[in-house]
Amino acid sequence: MEHVEFAQADRYEPEPDWQRVSLAGSERFAFEWFEKPAGHSSPMHDHENEQVCICIEGELTVVTEDDEAVLRSFDSVWLDAWEPHRVENTGSSTAVGIDVFAPGRSFDFWTEDEA
């Protein structure tokens, strides 16, 4: 068993008020809690991982090259590996969500891009 206390979990803050927290997971799948400020959008990007994005609180819009989905509390969307996408907070307050990635990944996805 792997127990991860939220307060002690690995954190990454790509930009002010946009933070991600690594929850329990493995090389096969990873869970990341995130908080995104109103009006914020991640850049269009893709990755080798399949992804499920679950909106816990607020409003998120997931945009791909071909589609767009507005997520509200407990709505979710699945993205295939290498599918270009961005996630925007289109609401008026901070949005909270959970991303699930398969295979699992670390924050290296973001930090290696910065190098």
C-alpha cells in the first residue's frame, strides 16, 4: 500500500494560482489534483498518456482540435494518447479537478519542457 497525505504530497505550481498535487499512483496510472484560477488556460499540448479529466468544483472547458466539452461538478472527459488539448477555467471562480493518466507520469512532463 502507498499512503499519500495531501498536505505532504509532491506539488508543482506551473504558474501563480495554478497548482497540481501528485496523489497515490504507479507507473501504470497517476492521479493529479489541480486547482486552476478563473480565466486560466493551459497551453495546447499532447502527451503519451491517456487522460481522464474530472471537474470537482467550478467549470472547466476541455478543447481539442476537433471538439469542446464544458465540465461542471463531477463531469468528466477522456482524452486519447497524443490527442492535442488544453484545459481552460471558463467559470468565474477557481476550478478544482482531478486528472488520471495512464501510463502514470510525474511532474517531469512539465519541468522538462521548461529546461
